[in-house]
Amino acid sequence: MGNMEPYTIEKFEENDKRLTELTREVEFENLGILDTHIYSLKYYDPSTIFNAISGSNTIVLRYADVQLMYAEALNENGKTDQAYPPIMK
């Protein structure tokens, strides 16, 4: 689960199902101060126990990052002309 910033939450409309079904609000007390965090459930795996040692290791890659890595690999192998098209899309 990823912690969501308040300004992100404010962009949702009040009855937006993405907000009501894909987020969880958690309140906790830290050093006598009550704090609220909102977490995204987008990558939540219910088969694991959510804690720091749950074993859940979700990797999130943007397609743009994959394209850039591919272009870099082509360039490093002397195929510079072939490296341009993947990143020029």
C-alpha cells in the first residue's frame, strides 16, 4: 500500500468509487499526536499480512522507464541508430 498525499485525495470527487473502494484511511497516535494517513490499495495483496516484513515485494515499472533502459542497452552495444526509435515515440 502506498501513502497518498492530501492534495491527491482532494482531486477526487466526493462519490468517486476509486476513492471509496481503492483507499483506506488509518488513524494512529504517535507521541501523543493523532495522525491520519490515507493509503492506496492499488498494489495491495490480500494474501499477505501488511507489515514491513510481509514478504510482499511489488515492483512497479513505468513503460517509459522500460523503453529508456532498452534504448540505453542498445546504445551501449553499439546500436545507437536503433536506440532512438523506442524513446522518440
